[in-house]
Amino acid sequence: MAALSLPGECLMEFVNVEFEHCYGVKSLKHTFNFKDAAAYAIYAPNGAMKSSFAQTFRDAQRGEPSKDRVFPDRPTVRIITDEAGQPIEGQRVLVVLSYDEEFGPTEQTCNLLVNPTLRDEYTKLHIGVDKAKDELLAALKAQSKTKVDIEAEVSAAIMQTSDQFILALRRVLPEVTEQEDMPWKDLPCDKVFDPKNIDAISKNGLHALLKDYVERYDELLAASNFFKKGVFDYYHAAEIARTLAKNGFFKAKHTVRLNHEGDSHDIQNEKDLEILVEKEKNAILKDPKLVATFDKVATALDKNAGLRDFRDYLMANPNVVAQLSNVAQFRQDVWKSYFKANEVAYLDLLKKYEAAEKRRKEIELQAAKEQTEWLKVIEIFNSRFVVPFTLEAKNYADVVLGGKGIDLAFTYHDGGDKAAVPRSELLSVLAWASVARFTY
């Protein structure tokens, strides 16, 4: 048995058919009147050319010429038109051949039966999210000066996998919103986190040198007159100097008082504050023991020509060296600085994503309850055909939303027993178990 369907944006009143020498159909000329009927069912015994009739329509659907299988040299006529004389072909035709292994759910079949309102909202749901993501990615690319895939890099840095970008952004959200500064916002990402640099840092010899460097660096911070590790270092001091000067603090005759072990030191202008910060900074970075350890790090890097740019960058930015004993944490801290520097775009994306996810779940729940034509079709099939199996749609909500093709499930019945059967296996069973018959 073959079935024929003619979908379209509007209903046709007539379908005119004229076939000659089409797969055994010698001659057929008929007009199907759809004014009073929505569909035609053609019943005929085996060998009466039902499949040939459907195959001819299938050629029209595919835009392929029809022919006579046995006598291919015979001239073929295939004319299918509507009441206006317009050809019915291509997207206007859908043919389902019985037990056709090649046939499967397509966008065309699913579009016939979906809820158009839900589908349209679902399709447009993430447009705002995608736009916000593109804006954030562009901002992060400019901020980090990287050439790598931002989504993959952020995901790998925070989630240790390359395909969880949004989840990575959400994971560090509390930290980004709570941090007040962004010390690494200007760090060029590729200069530090190039894979060959990371590989070199992980080597035992260099890793041990970095550990020694950090230990000495921490000792010097602890002994500093004004700096304190993790609370107030020379980055924070320099930021304060720039901020105060920018906002006219010293011009208004205000004074900064720095305390150290009971003693106070008053700063009355931007220049004195910068000199004091630079002096404390040099007391740390130019410490002979620290410099000697750094020289060993630089020498180790200098042995590899491919690492000399990295060495030069570290020599110009010795404050970065102290972070390299824990590269994974430093990498996250750098990205959090980039996020903080672009906080408006960062928060906008997450806000739109959360709103879209909430609505998506609501739509999918509503879609699962929708009573569209899919359920009617399946109910008709199960009630009208006496076959040893029942049919159901496994992904009904997806079909209603137009996101996927229908995923049909088959349950085979044998007496009191039943079992789920894959479609391919079911067709094999039906090929030798000739038990199906049509009832009407």
C-alpha cells in the first residue's frame, strides 16, 4: 500500500493528473476534486499500480524524470497541475512509500503538524542571547588580545573542558560581581598562556625555581612597610594613586596617611605617592635573592628559542612571575579580570540566557501538552490498522516546536507479551510475518 499527501500553504480545489508509461501505468488521466473532500484514499489489489502511482508523484517531489521500468524507451508523460494550471511538484508534494527504508521524518513532514505559535516563539527565543554572546565575545577578544577561540578557551580555563562556555561564565559569576578590581585586565593572554609556555612551566626544574621565587616574594611582601599579600600590594597602591589624581583628591588639599607599626606617613600629592609606591615595589622586585631566582628562571627559558618572547615578557613584568606557580588559578584570575573589565556585557548575556532558559522550559512543558495533529495521526493509525504493533511519538514536544523530526517508537505485541522494537527490526519481522490487513 502506498499513501499520497499534498501539503501546502493553502488548500487546492483540484489536482489534475495525466500519466503515460510511468512505472507500468500505461495511461491515467483524472481530476481529483478537493472542494468537498480533504483527502482521497485509493484502494486496489496488489499489482494494480498503486506503488507506480506514488513513485511518479515522488519523482515530481524530487524534480526527477519518470520512466517505464520495463520499456524505458517509451515516451513518458507526467503532468500534475492545480486548478490554476500551475505545476504541483517539489515542496508541494509529499510521498510516503509503504515500508520505505529511505523514508524518515523530515522538516517537511514535521512542519505539517507543529504548533506554529509555539514553534515561532521557540525559534526566536535565543536571538537576543546570541546577539549578547557575540557582543561579549568581541569585547573579550579585544580585551585579551588573543587569537584563540574565546568560547573554548574560557571553558577550558574554568571548566577544564572546551564546550561549556555559558556554564563557565555562570560558575564564576559570584566571584566576578564581588571582586572590586581587575589587576590582570591588560595582560595579553597569548603572551603568557601559550601552550608551549605552560608546558615549560610544568617541567620539574622550572617549576621548582618558580616555587622558590614565590616563597621569597611572599617573604618580602610580609616584610614590606605598606604592602600586604592578597590585600594591598603595589598594584592596588598604584591604582589608588591614579584614581585619587584623576578625581582631584590632592587638588582639593586632601592628604593620604599610610600607617606602619604605629608610625604614620602623610602624602599630600600624587608625585610623592607614586615615589613611595615605586620605592616599596623596587625593594621587593630588586631584592638580590629574588633577582637571582628570577635570573635562573630567565636562563631556563632562554635555552629554548621558542620561549624567549615569554622570557622577555616576564623580565618586563616580574609581578607575573609570582603567579606562575599555580597556572590554573592564575588563568582563571586573568579571565575574571577580563570579565570584570566588560562587566556590563558579561552580566547582560547571563541575564538574557537565564530568562531564555526559563521561558524555554515553560514552552517545552506547554508543547508537551499540546493536542496537535500528531496525536490524531497516531491515534488514527493505531485504531485503523490491525497490525501486531502500536505506534507512539517519543519526542512529541520537540516535534511541536519544530526543532526535530518525529522520533517514532514501535511496541510489538504477541499475545500477552509486548516489547519495544527498533524500526529496522520491525520491518524485517513484517517482511516474513504477513499479518497486516487494512480495516475500514
